[in-house]
Amino acid sequence: MMDRVIAILPELNQAFLETLLMVSIALAVAILIGLPFGILLFVTDRGLFLENVVVKRVAGLVINLIRSVPFVILLVFLLPFTQFLLNTTIGPLAASVSLSVAAIPFYARIVESSARDIDKGVIEAAIAVGASPWMIIKSIILPEVKPGLITGLTITAISLIGYSAMAGTIGGGGIGDLAIRYGYYRYDNTIMFTTVIVLIVLVQVVQYLGDLIARVVSKR
Amino acid sequence: MIKLENITKKYSSKGKEIVGVDDVTLSVKAGEVFGIVGYSGAGKSTLLRCINLLEKPTSGKVFVDGVNLHELSPKELRKARQSIGMIFQGFHLVSSKTVFENVAFALRAAGADKKQIKQRVEELLALVGLEDRKDQYPAQLSGGQKQRVSIARALANQPKILLCDEATSALDPGTTKSILSLLKKINKELGLTIVVITHEMEVVKEICSRCAVMQDGKVVEQGSTYDIFSDPSNPLTVSFIQTVLNFDLPEELLGEINGKLIRLQFKGSIAAEAVVSDMLQAFQVRGNILHGKVEYIQSMPLGIFILELSGNETEVNKAIAYLRDKVSKVEVFDDGSRNRHLA
């Protein structure tokens, strides 16, 4: 049994790196777009300093639209867009397009909800000293929400690892793809168990690191 | 310095309209400490927040230092807010920033450069007595220390006005005293105009030269703190005064009283004992002091004594008439009202 696993090691290694690549790209996009989006949702809310019903509604609607499509369907739905963007629909890079699209609203909602936990009084005190909206976002909201941002990123990363397996099935590569190919098509349980163990370890490591960093940055 | 004209603030909550502040007109003079007293829900906090437009009044005008705040652009309003410091019951410090950074934030908001910020923050922390805490986080400080940080933050941009929203309500009595004396010091040394809202009459007595009493969004009484304490006219004010000048006598004692119960109030520097002993010599009555206290309000004495007078009815009445002549206020409690509060 061991030699079966050893024989598959190079392939497993590559699949692991592919998963890492897909998830990393999607996470980067989540931070780049999802984070500002989440902050926007928060500051345009009722009673906040950039209250704006129209922006809030439109942003909320877009996010809900994306979030209500099951990921497998989103994958297929986005194939033409991926084709247009990368000129291919195969490989981890192509898979990261749909993963990113799913990650943005997911992370945005997490950012929004952790921002809601900030003591409103702190924001009010900043308004009272005459700080501009941008300063309040940069110097009050972001530092205050930092532990929440990191915890949220951990949750997003773990969900994305799960999603990446689905992306694998339609040609995205990665560990999920490996598990389906060996475990489902070839009834090779050894390989399937191995991939499951790899995934478990990966998720545990991500969770541990996320918790650790969140604890270090929190000053409460 | 501050003029509020016909301020009304209405909210709608669950379809119902609630009037938070109801047509309040107030003015606060430069350099004074002004108190707004009321129970929670009286609208005092809302009124205070109207002064820097944290709360936009539904109608009415706010003038600060002669400027109508409603006419300012958002940018000008931010500038104006820099000259109105504010502190809160819950301190509202940024938990992810050190003491230094919390104070520095106010200066950065005003566009100060690094060197200015460092120098000014150190000055401010020295003023509030927290020089050695500058690198600590709010979670490591006590309530009193947190309030000192927020005072330093509020004073960062050299404001002319300081608004205090229940600033001592979350603190223990000892810490409250020290924060109040810090506010007094700031008022004296920096000439700051301070507006304090509180439900503690003790705070008003300690630092306010004038005050207003609020109920259901309206100001029911206002005047100099001394006058409010010595001659409250509104029942609510009376009940607030009682929290400081409490003269409840024990039931057992009231049961033993045979004569008339009188409450004397001495204003200013009249020598209370002299008046009472003169009265006892001039009339055929026996006097028994049951309770007595001299409170200093704005460093002016306000003395209150409760006496039992017994003897011949006409002599007692004459003695009371004599006292009415000499003393600012005399109240006589007949048998039926013995059990009421005597304040």
C-alpha cells in the first residue's frame, strides 16, 4: 500500500501546489476586492457616516446574487467569462477565476459583519474630533476590525479549499481532481484516503495559523 | 459661546415618532462650566450631541462661537469639530491603538505633522497625568485612566469647548472626584467652556456654575447652581437636590417628637448658630437640633438645619416668625407631614 502512495507522490505534490495556487489567488482577490466591498457595505449602512441607501442596496443585491448561485453552477456559468479572460477553461489558473468570484462576496459579508461589531462610539469619537471619512476607515475601522479580518480570511480559505475540489472536477486540477480521478473513476481507495488526509492536514494548518495570527493582532 | 435656539429632535422608531428634545433654547457663556441634569431618557445626551452636530436637530439652530454650524460644508464642519472636544461615558478609545496613538489620532485628523504630534501628545499626557502609560493599550488601563486618555484626545486640538457626555457615570466615586478636579483644572487653566451632562447632582454641585434640568426633552428649570440648590422650583429639581441634601430622619426619632419640626436654610455666610441661640434667648421655647449640614456649592455655603421647637404655642409661633425674618427659608412641618422628606 505504501508503494502505491509513494508512486503517486509526484502527482500528489503537484496537485497540492495547484490547490494552494488556486486558493491563494482567490484569497488575494478576496482581500483586494472583497475587503473594500465589505467596508463599503458597512459605512453606507443606516446611521453611519457615509450612509447611502442606494449604494448599500445595489452592493447588497450584487453580493446576494452571486452568493445565491451554488458554486458548481457558478463554475459552469463563468466558463465563457474565463475563456474570454484567459483564453482557456482548463488548469488551476482558470479555476481560480470562478473561485475568486465566489470568494469576493463571501469575504465581503464577513468583513461587513465583523465591522458591525466595532463599538459605534469609537467611530463617533473619531467623527467628534473632526476626522475625515477616509481617516476613519483607514485609522479606526481597519485596525479595529483586523482580528475579524484575519478570522474571516481563515473561514474563507477553508471554504475555498472545499470549493477548489469542485473546481478540480471540471478540469481545474488540484487535490480534488486527483481524488475524483483515482478514487471515483478508478476505485482507488488508497489514493482517495491519502488525498482526504492531505486535505484534513491542510485545513487544520490553515485554521491554526489563522487563530494564532488573529490572537497576536488583537489588543482587546 | 454656545447658543442653542429652539432645538427639536424627533426620531421615528418602529413607525412611532418620538420627541427626544423638545424646543430647547439654551446659552452657555464662555469660560463657564454648564451642567445639564436629568434622568436617563430626558434627552440631555441628544441635546449635547446637537452641539457638535453628531446629532442633527430636526429643527432649530446651533451657534458655536457665533458660527451657525448648519451653514458649514462637511469640510468646514470637521474643522469646527476640532475646536469642540468631546468625552463619553464609555471612553470610546480605539482598542487596537496605544494611548499615544489614540491621542495622536485627533492631531492627525487636524493635519499635524509627526514632530508636532509627538510634542503635543507628550504635553497632553503630562496634563492628564499619564506620561508613563503612553505605550499601553486601553485594555491595560483602569476606567479613570481611560477617561484621562479620552480627555487628552479631546483637548488635542486646543478646543474652546469640551462636551462631557456622562463622563463620570461609569467611574467609582473616588475616580469621579479626580476626573472632576481635572476638569476643573482644565476649565481654570485653559479657560475652556465645559458642558457636562449627568444624572448625578453631586457632579453639578462640584463643578458647574450654572445648570439646566431636563425632563421629557424639555428644560424645566435653569439658573445658577447655587440658586437651583437653594430655591428649586420644579418638583423634579427638588428630587434631584434631595440626592445631595438628604435629610431623612429615622422613623423612631420622628415618633418621639412633641414640638414643631422646622427646617431652616441659611444662604451665604449667615452664622447659623448665632441666629438659633439668639432666638432661643429671645423666646420661651426649647430647641433641639436634629440634623444640620453646611454644603459648599461653588464655594458658597448653604446651611440646612432641622430643629424641633417645643413650648408654649404662641411663643413657638413668635420664634418661627423671628426666624423667618433672619433666615432665607423656613419650613414648618406639622404633625401630618412628619414622615415626608425634609429636604
